Amino acid sequence: MILKSIAKIILILLMTLLQLFAAFYVTVGLSWMWMGIRMFAFTLIPSLVIGWFAHRRFWIAVLWWAPLSVSGSVLTIALLLQSSEAPNLAFLAEIIGVNIFVFALLSLACLIIGAVLRRVTYFIETTKKLILLGIIVIFIGISFLQYFSAERWPKDYSRINKVQALDNLHSMVMNYYPYLEIKNIDLESHYKRIRKNTKEDMTDYDYALIIADYLSILNDGHASVRNEHLQRNHYGVPGICLTRANGKIVIEKVIDNKSKQKRLSPGMIITAVDGIATEQAILNIPKFLTAGGKAWKEFQVWEFLLAGPRGTTVTITIKDPEGEEDEVNLKRNRWVWNTRELKCNLNKACLISDNIGYIPVPSPFDRNCLVFFRKELEKMYNCEYLIVDVRGNTGGNDPIACKINGYLFEKPVYYGYFFSSKLPQENQSRTIRPAGWIYSGKVIILVDEACFSTCTAFLGPHVLTNRSILVGRPIGGGGGNPSRGLIKMPGGTTVRFSLAAFLDPEGEDRVETQTFQPDIRVERTIEDVAEGRDQILEAALDYIRSSVK
């Protein structure tokens, strides 16, 4: 009898050690979802208690355990859906399927622990209850230890002085920004220069500029500063859209009537801004406004060339097709983001011909975008060719992009993963899961410099597998994951930067420091802009016609 009791005690200890092991190596991986404590409280401790009271009919306890584990799984799913991390069940299963299974087994182990402890005859009743209570205390203690020891974001430095907050920000970037070595950035020297100009009594606006200057060296479109004063003072633009053609900055679109009345028209070259030659004016744009890879930076240049305090006036020198120059005063009466939206995805989905469908993918990648794409694709299911236009799409939700790609790939495609050596909870793989029905025709994707972030993720599997032909100009890139890399700074400033790098299946960066090159490259000409021709779409149609022959 004593040996039997000792065996039961050893079994209890082994299961407890298993639980302690799982507490760190299972729930810490989920700490970014803030679920560790909830799973312990909702599944494991109740299982232990149920097992304790099931001293006569163990199978009844198992019947209690089954819905308990299912409920815990449902809670996990609900938390994921609430955080918009999983737009479909396939993606959901990929993220947490293993964890649900492990937690179910652990809850069953807790059930057995409780039942065995209740039946053991070696201890008196009071001692057994104390052991049960001790195990529960251990579970709760491990949960809180996991909760407080796991690295959690966002960070909040808004309540400390400005200089100390900058020091803390620098420490976070040095430790967690994943591209420092890849980009060979001398952040320390840059930081020392910035810190000399940082004063505790400086205005919130000047402090925001200091922080923006600090982040600009990362050359990362995801490294940004949000501040009400900064936005209000820098993001006003006139009612015209600019672009680059033949190496010149030219007017692409005139938005408001006041600008049209000044006889501005597409194709006019801007030779100077406020009396400063365009080439020099480009260099004078604050670096943080044009942060990013080469292609994205070029796109940002003409977005912000005329930016300034909203409501003020900017003087531009223009040259018309006849070569005559004139000066025009324009009021900065629009947000830069409004003019960008007017440029992006202006065309509507349509059938170009009986066998060619055209679908623009509006920015951002969100649920509305997913519904729109599926609805339009259903109408073009029988087309031999499909043109997907992602020009101007600056990002959105990666899982949504995966879902949209699910209608274009017949087999699962593993195309890369987010990786952080310091934050394992940020490590996530990306795989395309085919949808219920698939478009199997030939796909041509129109791209440009404004394709950024999630748009790049959308293009990744197409580039990796040669599923589609890319037509246009090199994309903007943007490979990191900045969704949780937020830091609150003093003065109402919020900093964002990527915590994880996106790598291809071979572990190489093909997005942030490089960029996807189109299969058919199309450069803009001033004549095309002046005539309103969509030369990228025309190049795609030429490719289709040549393929048919």
C-alpha cells in the first residue's frame, strides 16, 4: 500500500513538473495575446478541482473536462478574432491549434492529479487538501510570473522627463529593431548627436521633431512619429498630385477648381518650390517624412515636396509643354493623405474584354477589401486573364492579404516568417491557404512605388512561386511588423517601429533592404502624364495580346 501511495505521489510530481514546464514554454509564446493567465484560470485550476471531487465516478469528471477544454478553446479563438489576428479558421488553426491541443492535455492531466490526490491513502485528509491548495497556488504564481516577466508592448514613457524618455527609446531601438545589422546603421553616433540637442524645457513640437529626426536614420517607412502638432504643421498640401516622369517632378492631377483656374494641368514640370530649385527643395524635405527604402523614399518625395503648415501658401515655378515658365501661388488646403487617396485605385473593377478581367485592390487590406475582391472575382471566374491592380496600396492587415491570395493559389504556399531574436512571441509564419474555390487563370499584377507593407506581403508568394507577372515600377517594400512596436513619449508623441523582420523561407530579407522588381518595367513619360494615359495598364494589355499570339 505504501509503494502504491509513493507511486501516486511521484505521478503527481511528474504532472506538476509538466505543468510548470508548459507554463513557460506554451503560454509565454502566447503572451502577446495576453492569454496566459486566462487559460490557467479558466481551464487548468477548474480541472484540478473537478478531479478532486470525482473520487467515485472518474468518467463523470471527464465529461466535465471535455466542455471545459472546449470552452477554453472558444475563449482563445474569441480573443484572437477580437484582436483581428485571424480572419479565417485555417489561419486560426495554424496559430493556436497546437496550443489548444496542449492545453486540453494539460487540463486532463490536472483532472487526473486532482482525482489521484483525492484517492491517495498515504496522506490524511487535511494534508491532501493542503497539497491541493499548494498546487493551485503554484499554478497562480506561475501564471503571474509569466504575466509580469514576459516582454510586453506598447511601452509608456510619457510620464518621465524628455531626455530620459529619449534614452529609453534609444535603448529599445538598439535592442529590438531587427534591421540594424542588415542595414549597417551607426545608430549610436546618430543618437549622441540628437541627444546634445534635446532639452527638458523644449516645446512638445520641437521634441517631436527631435524624435522624428532620431528615427529617420532607420530609413524605414514603418518607423514613424505621431504627434498632433507635428501633423498639423507639416502635412498640409495644395490641391494637386505630383509624380515623377522622365526624371522630373510633374503635375499628375489637379484636384480643386482654384488650382484649375490657375491654368495648371497634368504634365507641367515643377522647376522650383518657393524659389528653390526642385533638386535642392527635395533635399530640404525633413528626412522623417521620406523615410523608407529607395522606391518608397522616391514616392514620398513627391508626396511631401509641397508640404508645409496647413493654410499657408507655397509658390511653385512651373514649365509648360512649350517651355515657358511661370510662378503660381497655391494654398496648402488639404491633408497629404487625402490627395494620396484620390490618386490610388481610381479605376473600377470591370471586364476589359470577354477573357480579361480587371480588379483594383483598394488600400488598405481590410475586410471590406476582402469582400470587394471576392465579389468582383466571382464575376470574372471564367476569364482567361485577370489583372489585379495594387498600385497605391500602402498596407493593411496581413491575414486579409493571405485570405485574398487564397483565391489565387491552388496549393498552400509558405512564403516567409516574421522573426525577432529578442521577442519570440513576435515570430509568426505566413502561409497561403487555398480558399473554397480558386481562380486558375493567368494573373497580371500592376505595381508601383506606393506598394508598401502588407501590399508587399500580398506580392511575396507571387514573386516566390512565379504565379503572376508583375508590371510597373519597383515596389516600396516595407517588410517589418510594427503592429505592437509602439512607445508613448512625453508631449503627446507616439513612436512606432518594427519589432520583427520579415524573412523569406531561406531566412533572407527580400523586402526591407531590397525590393521586388517588376517582370515588365514601365517608366512614366511626361507625354503619358499630360495625356492621362495609364501606360502600366497598357503594358499589361500588350503583354496579354502578345501571349495570345
